[in-house]
Amino acid sequence: MAGKLIANLIVMGSTIIGRAMLQAYRKALDNANKTGVAHEAINNIRRASKTMTEQEARQILGVSENSTWEEIVQRYDNLFERNAKSGSFYLQSKVHRAKECLETVYQKNKQDEPPT
């Protein structure tokens, strides 16, 4: 009899706690939607997963900020060919994305320079 009573108390207590947690979670989501925090967080996650920073691109290719475009292309060709022969497709794609990222940076820098 005492075991049954304890079991009922545990089940009822966990049900009450579960409902309270669900209600608090819903309230937190409502508050986040009202302030726009949820949408901003989702957009930041999407943006972060798709783009590569210039620093990350330079680290992948192993070049410095003072490297010329020719040095970057030479390093890219070397790493791309190595991974094509005996490497992984993932690393090869990272090397390619790094080159693309730096290519846009160098193109922007070229446009910003005044003509000589």
C-alpha cells in the first residue's frame, strides 16, 4: 500500500514538473519571438555555417596577410592536387572554399585601390 502511494506521488510529481517545464519553455519561446532574438540567432547560425572567414581561409591555405595572389594560387594548386590524389574530398573542398574566400577579398581590395 505504501509503495503504491509513493509510486503515485512520483508519477504525479513528475507530471506536474514536466508540465511546468513545458509551459516555461513555451513562454521563453514567445518572449524570444517578441524580441526577435530567435530569428537573429537562427540567421547567425545559417550565416556562420555557410561562410568562411578570411583568417580561416588563410590558415587553411597556410598563407599570411602579406601574400600575393600568385602565392595563394600556387599554394591552392599544391594542396588541391595533394588531396585529389591521396586525400579526402572534405579537405579538398575546404581548400577550394578558402581560395574562393580569398579571391573575393583580393578582388575587393583591387577595386578599392586608386588607379595609378
